[in-house]
Amino acid sequence: MQLTMTLPRREYVSQGAIPQEVRSLTEQDVTAVGRLYFESYPPGTVEDEMEAIADISAALNGEYGIFLPDQNLVYEHDNEIVGCIMVVDSPPWDDVAEQIFIIDLFVHPDHRGEGIGRTLLSTALERVPYDRIIGLRVESENSAAIALYTSIGFTQAN
């Protein structure tokens, strides 16, 4: 089961400077980010690496809402992308259509627990307009992700 969580941007407290390891996601990153997406999620989330790459490309092309270049970020370690956050405006789902929406946040399994997800999330939130609501969905059994989102200030939507 998925939980929907929200955070009014005005309630987010700045976390400080943007680390040099974080940069904007570009078209040139689609293949690397698609591979990372495939490696980061449990088996069966996407059928294969090609489907994962197509899903990342679809997001960049606006199929999940208006692509926001300043909020779609990657985290690099030793010149390799090891984390990504993807954010859209006005997603196609009725219950969150008026929100800035985090469609994905994923970190390579070998780099989890290093603060990369928190860094990507904090950096993306810094760039959201002050008067907007930020939403996301998370699997109810993903306790690590729920703990991260809750620590930032997200709460479960009704």
C-alpha cells in the first residue's frame, strides 16, 4: 500500500549550502539514471533496464507532470551517478494535481545510509516556490523512506 505524504514549502527549514556532488539531471543522464533506477528498486518494480530507461525519459518528457529542471537532481560520487530525485509540477493524479510532486527518489544500494537521499531531497526542496505544497507517495513498508520524509517535515495526507 502506498502512503501519500505532503509538506507545505513554507514549513521547510533550509539545510544550508548545496554540496558540489549535486547537479541538475540532464538528457545526457537518462541511460545512467535509468540503470540506477533499475538497480535501486526491488525486483519486479520495472521489468528490465530498458523499461527503467524509458520511464526516466518519459519523466523528462513531461509524461508525469511538468518537468522542473531546477528540482530534478543527481548526486555524483567518483564521477558516477549514485542518487537521483525527480520532481514535477501538476502531476496527472487527481489527488495531488495541484502540488509539486516528488515522483522518485532513489539511491544505489551500495550508497544508502550515507545521507545522499537527504541531500537530494533537501536541495530539491530549497528550489520549490515558497507558497507550494510538496507531495510524494511511498510504500507503507518502506520504513527508512518514511523516516527520512518525516524527519524533513512531511506528514501523511488524509
